[in-house]
Amino acid sequence: MNLTPIAVCAALLPMLASAALLPAWGADIPSPNLSPAGQAAEKAAADNDKLPPGWPRHGATQLIDNDRGTAWNVIYYMNESSPMHRHPYFFAGLDLNTGSVVTRQPGSNEWGQPGPVIKDRMWYLPKGLTHAEMTVTDPGRHDVVIDIKGKNVPEAANTTSFPTEKFAPSQAKVVDNDKVTIWDCAWSPRPGVMSFDSRDMFLAFAEGGDLSIQEDGQPVQVKHYESGQAIFLPGGKARAIAANGTSTVHAMLVELK
């Protein structure tokens, strides 16, 4: 079939009219509205390493703080920008829901395009990451974040008969580098298996429930944890971890090196 240029243009007119009715991308996203002086001051603060850390800030609740790391529960509120900040530590994270966020760089008056965050995704980001960020969906982003402090502890020697790195009936390695190993772990309601944990570790809960932890030769300790909570377990110990009751417990496990 041969179409004349006039026919092609006529066919495209309804499509172009519909496109013209669509809002421009970012029309509903609040502008940073920085003045030229504000942009220059923000850029100078970044260049001179004078920016605040990522947290504490509004929506960030500290869960644990010790010489190995700090765990935070961080809630983002729709269209509420974080301050421009620089992360002073390498950090691991667990997304607790699905949403979208935008970021911008120091001195910029424009947000980048929205990027998705996915429920239960586990990740690791570098020290020195610098940006402002804002969620543009409701509900907004919700994370558990663990700042990894600079202290290094040698791996404890396993002098027991128990295996190492056997944390859960279901476990998958997500990240492995010179700072951490991150595992995606789930415990079903069945007896735990004793394993030697050679490194300090954080657990951040994606799906909560009753969790039993028994160190070798010690009585069982059962506690209830909600999604978004975290615990710290010291290395160099043999322990069995199991779900207790009727729930399956899902968590990010971060081994510290």
C-alpha cells in the first residue's frame, strides 16, 4: 500500500494531539528551587567535604550502633527531599517496599529520572556517595540500611565439628567483596541446624516472625521481630537459627569482614 505524505500526516495528527495532552515528565515533582547563590554554596560544601552524612535525618531511626556498624530504619516521604549529603561509610541495604526515587547532584537544580526500588531487594553502595534523594511515589521508599564502619576483625577459626556459612534452610549469596558478604536468608518453622558463625553479622528483617537462636551449650532464646527491625550477632560462636511458630522469617544477613 502506498501512502502519500499528506495521508501520513493526517494519520499522525490524532496521535500528536493525544501526546500534547500528556503532562510533561516531572511536572508533579517539586523543583529544588535553589538560587544561584544556593547552588554555588551547595557545590562548595561538596567540594570541601562539608556535607552532612545521610543520617540521622527526618524519617531515619537508629536501630543498632556498635564498633562494627550502625543499622537504620529509613522512611522516605513523598516529595520530601533529603538534604544534600555524603555517605561516610560503605553501606548495605534492604528495600522493604516497592517505589520510585529521584536523585540530584550538588549544585544542580534538576532531578534525575525516577528509578525503581523493589521490595526485598538487597544491595551494597560505596563510601563517598553524594546526592540528595526524594521518593516520588506513595507509599515512599522504606529501607533498613547498615553503615559498615572501618574496623576489620579477622575471621574466627572454626575449631568445632560444625560447618560454617550454613545460616538458613534457604540462603543465597547476593554480594561478596572485601568488606561484607550479604546473604538472602529465610527460615521455615523447623528445627535449626547448628553452624559456626566465623564473622560478626547483622540481620535485617524483610518478613518478621518469631525467631529462635540457640548458641552451642546454651538455652534457646525466642524473640519476635517485625519487618524493618535488625539485630547484631557476634562471630566466633556456634549457633542454630530457626523460625518458631507458624511464620517464615526472611532477612538480609550481612557478614562483616
